[in-house]
Amino acid sequence: MAIQMKRMAKRVRTTTGPFFFIVHQQSAAIVQRLGKFDRVAGPGFSFKAPFLEKVAGTVNLRVRQLDVRVETKTHDNVFVNVLVSVQYNVLKDKIKEAFYELDNPEQQITSFIFDVVRAQVPKIPLDDVFEKKDDIAVAVKSELAQVMDDFGYGIVKALVTDIDPDAKVKEAMNEINAATRMRVAATEKGEAEKILKVKAAEAEAESKALSGKGIADQRIAIVEGLQQSVDDFQKSIPGASAQDVMNLILMTQYFDTLKEIGASSVSNTILMPHSPGHLNDLASQIRDAMIVANEATNEGHKVKPEPSAAASRPAPERRHRPEPSDSDSGGDDR
């Protein structure tokens, strides 16, 4: 009621006297002669006939805004509060209709807004209401412009400025959004971990390949070095056999290994019998193992003879006679 009184007070924009009146800017005065509409007076100084004419009222020509909050439900039965802001003004060529046709234009506009919003929003699901708020605003403006034009009012703009669902509904929507984002984050994290593992596996495979190649090259170099050492040793010492040279090399490597183990303060190496006398036994065991392996390989390649019929025939069972007991021999004596 206080807002309505304030709006009515804003409409009074004239200064009147017995023979004249002054209309302020962006206003229009309605002049009546003997109680009947006579003319519309614009801003500025105007005369009037005393006792015959009077200023019945003024009309505000400025653009005004009306905020209307409408409670309605969506297509999926969720109640929402829709705030619609309508900007309107009085048409300058229809000031008479705006003054005489409607007693309370704000109430009329509010009723039409309720009607349009409650006809449009129930057709739209909640998730689409936010995206289609411009469609709702266009529908409100179109409906109001068509109806209010006959009453002398023009609709400048209709805006849907707020859509407020229930607090529980908003909380649920936020949880859905958070869950969706967490699912996307988990997917991206899994893809990142997959890429890291694939790259680590590729790096490990490449590292092992290079390590194997290095070990192979190292063994080739060792064999070539041993071969050259044996040749040089035999040339330097006449009468030395290859076996003597190999024993010497094994002895050298043996003491080098002991030196490396002793150089480390922390070691978990188990030392087997390692006296110099056992070195010949170790060399002979290695040699015998290689000979046995070669013989087993050669025998595996030979064709095994098929077993003969006599060999495949099962041997007859032997029956053992029970030895006589002492009681049986005693009976014979008697």
C-alpha cells in the first residue's frame, strides 16, 4: 500500500494557479472542461479557464520497472520462484487511454505476468528452465505488449532476473554436479596414471634392452680378452696349457671378488669354501657340468630304439612258499 501511494504521488507533477498551470518534464497533464476530457497539456506553462477547466491529473511518461515474483512448478513437478522484471511506459499518442482506461496498471501487468509464466514454465523441465529463461521473457513481453497496447502502455523489455528452486532441490543439483565433476576428474586421473604406467613400462623395456645389449657386449669383450690373454700367456711361457691359463684367470678373478666384497662395509654375501685349494675343485666341477650337459644334449638328439615284444611282455609273478614255522616242525617230530 505504501508503494502504491508513493507511485501515485510521483504522478503529481504540476503547479497550478487560478488561471494557469505548469507541467514538469516527462509528464503530461489531463485537462477537463466541465468534467469532460478536453485536451492533454505537455510540459511547460499553460492557461486554463477558471471555473470551467481543471487539471484532472498527470501521467508519468518515464520508463518504469515492475518486479513480479511468481511461484510455479516445472514439467518435472519442482516448485520454483521466478522473478520477472517488466519495463514499461505510457505511449505518448495514447495518454488519454492510459489515464482513463486502467485504474491500477501495475496490478493489471502483474496479473498478465502470472498468467504467462504459469502457462510457460510447466512445459519445461527444471534443468531447461535456466537455459530457456529468455524464451519465457520473450513470451511475457509478447503477451503484455499485445494486451497493454490497447490501454496506452508499451512494454519496453521483459527480463527473467532470477529462478529460485527449493533449497533441497538446489542442494541435490549441486551434489549431482559435484558427482559429475568428480567422475570426470577420476577418469582424467585414471588416464594420466595409465599414461605414466605405459611410459614407465616402455622406459623399463628400453632400459632392459639396453642393459642386455651392454651385458652381451661385456661378455663378448671378456671372451675376447680371455682369448687374447691365453694366447699371450702361452707365447710367453712355453709348455703352459690352456687349462693352466684358465686356472690362473679364475684365481685372479677370485681374489678380485674378495677385494670388492671386503671394500663394502655393508654386505649380505655368503662366502662358500674359498681357500686356494678349492679353486681346482671349482674348476673341475664347472668342467664336469659342461661335459655332462653336452652328453645329455647329444643323447637327446639320438633316436631311441623301440622296445621289443619280449621286453614289453610283463614278467611272470613269482610265488614264494611260506617258510615252515617252529610249530609246524615240532609237529613233524612228533
